[in-house]
Amino acid sequence: MFTYIESDHDYLVNLKREYGLEELIHTHSDDFSKVKSLCDWAHHKLFYTPAGYESTLMDPDNIIREAKIKKIGFRCIEFAIVLNGLINSIGIVSRIVFLHKKAMEKLIGGATHAVVEAFLPSSGKWALFDAAYNQHVLLNNVPLNCYETLLNYKNVEASSYVSSIHKYLYYFESYYDNHVFIADHHVDSKKIMLVTGGEHEPRVYQRVHPLINVDVTFNPDNFYIIPTSYQSLRREYDYGKNIQTV
């Protein structure tokens, strides 16, 4: 169902070489620290403006190059695209997740914030990273994914950040084909959307954009599937208050 790009893809090999990512992460021994360092790097390469510039070429390398030349603010999606590519290039599975407000069908704009979730083998779970704000979320020193952040938002570290994004934690949307936003790759545009509250199935985005080619689910287990290459790490997610380490 879900597919992820391999780190030996030519685009990612060149991306890692071009920006010296191996050198950037070589002092970090664990996957969480590596992704955290990449999140910090991406955050400082771009300037964040919520209603910022829309990159002309939506792939990591071109966004970084545009940021260097134009010195202007970018949107959260550009930050997510860059971070997702960086994480993939070092061999860690990740995906872009679009977080939508409950009122996304009625709003004209500002309904969405884009982040990245990386699958961390060391903890056997997905974890949220936000390059626009240079943030991740921990509870009892365990990194949380977007859904766990929603359920535990009053108890987590980085509480001011979580308070700022809490309004977006209602609909979660991601591509099945996570080769998305990599240059010269035709991507199946089908997505999955997790509805975290109620039983309403959304039909439209920001009044005028029909939600087509989207599988809607109310079950977080359908959204948080362990990547095939890590099936040996399968475990039961605890979406309650007590997040357990593996």
C-alpha cells in the first residue's frame, strides 16, 4: 500500500553529496539525533513565512537553491519537502503529512500545516519533525507522531509549539507513494486521510477543491503502518497517555 524511496536513488545520492549530509550526521549514533540534526539544518537553510513564497520547482535541491538566491520566506510545505528528502537520503524512511484544521472545508485559506514523520527503527515507531519551527515532540523522552501528539498535547515537552499547531491536528493526510516531490518521478497522487474526531467524512478542501483520490479512515492503525522493511519491529501502538518505548 505505502511505498518509500530508497536512499540509493540517484537524486538522493546527489542530494546527500551536494550538501555534505554524511559529514553533518557522522557524530550522531542514533536515528533520532540524526533526523533532529537534519531538521535543524533545513530550518536554518530556509526562512519561514506562513503565507510565503511558492517554489517554482517543488523538490528539495531546487528549493534549497532558490532559498540561497532569493532570500525570501517559504511556506511550511517547502520546509517539509526539503526535510523529507534529507531524511530519505540517509536511509531513514519518512513521509510528508498534511495537518488540516477541523474547519478546512469552510475556510478560504490557512487550513493546513505540513510536517514530516520519520520512522525511527530505534523506537519502532513514527515520529513528528517540523522543520518550519525546528521542533519535535517528546513525552517521557520518547518521540511522538502526530496522532500521539494530539492525544497527549497537554503533557508533552515543547508545549508552546504543540499549542500553536494543535488547531491543525484534526485531519491527517499523506501520499501512499512517498517518492513525491522528488525530481523526474511520476507519482501516484492517491492519498490516505485519517479523521481524528467525529464521524464526518470531508468532501471538499477550502470550499472549492473536491477531495478526490483520497481514502478516508477513522482508524489510526491504517495510517500508522510500519514500513515493509521494518516489519520485524512490529508492535502494538499505545495511543493512550502512557507511551511505551520498544
